[in-house]
Amino acid sequence: MAGISELKDVLKAGISIGEALADGIDIGDIVALMDLPAAIDGIKEVPAEVADLDEAELEEINDFIKTEFDLPDEDLEAFIEEALSWALSTYKLYIRFKELKEDEESPE
């Protein structure tokens, strides 16, 4: 099992940057870049973590997104949370499909 710590680091960085830019760009937004080094450091592990997501981890990621993400526009915030959840689920399906294709192509 791959875990989800690197995925959380990438999501946290994306959320921080997204929130900072939601009201325009100013010098205070530089603080949002503080999460970027942790995200970059383990980004190579993220595809494996997403491919290995189980239902409990997906629920943990959804809770993490809801906890970390806070925009003044509640409707926009809910939409983005749903979009992130959908993107993770879609990527997981893509990985599974890719593995199926690789299994078909491998000689037996």
C-alpha cells in the first residue's frame, strides 16, 4: 500500500496557491508558496498513491480537501471540492485502464 502523504502534500500546495490567487495577486500570496517544496519533493510518488487509493483513503482525501480549502464563495468552494474528488477518481480509473491494457499486451 502506497499511502497518501505525498498526494496530500501536492493537494495542500495546490489549495494554498488557489486560495491565495482567488482574490487576485498581491505580495502576501508568497506565503502560499511555502507548501510547494514538500509537494515537489514527493511528486513522483503521487501516481502510485492515486493508483492505490482505497475507499477509506479517498474519503480521507475528500475530508482533507474540505478541511484545508476555504473560499469566501461557498458555492464555488463546494464546486472545486467536488471537481478535485472527481479528478482523483477519474485518474484512478485511467491508471486501472492503463494497467488492463498493459496486461493485454504482455506475453504470457
